[in-house]
Amino acid sequence: MILTTTPTVQGRDITHYHGVVVGEAILGANIFKDIFASIRDIVGGRSAAYERELAKAREIAFEELRERAIESGGNAVVGIDLDYEVVGPNGGMLMVSVSGTAVTLG
């Protein structure tokens, strides 16, 4: 399945629009990861724990997007927008939301 941020796919015609599809993932951050990430932020550098959580959430959200596109009859998703939000008490959870338009490419 083609997933793209562009509104069209070069060399392919969109023959049908199936509507907006969304994939979301909300993951809680482990307290030990939070502690180590805080130390990392103080001394500088990258937080591998958070990077892994972000990648995991992104993969889940994109898989959900694909599933919803297939359910709607599409074979591609165009105009994808990817958003990250911190939610929950004290910002303890990470939400990744991916949305786009499910289409059929000819």
C-alpha cells in the first residue's frame, strides 16, 4: 500500500476517494525511562528510551491507518499528516495520530 504526504501519486490516477482514515496510538512512558530521560536531558544527548517509544507508537498508528484504508476499500492513503501530543496526567502518555485520505489508485 502506498502511503504518502503528497495529495497525489506521480504517474497514478486516483479513481475513487474513500474518505478520511485515522490511525492512533497512545503509549504510557515507564517511570524508569522518565528518570533516565530526565538525567539525559540534564547532561545533554539523546534519549534512546523515548526514541524507541516514539518509533513504536508511530508504527502502531501507521498500521492502524493501513487497516482502516483497506476496510474502506482503498489501496493507498494520500495527504498524510502525522501529529505527536503528550496527554494524560502530568503528560505521562504519548499520542501519535496519523490521518489521510484513503483512495483507490488506477
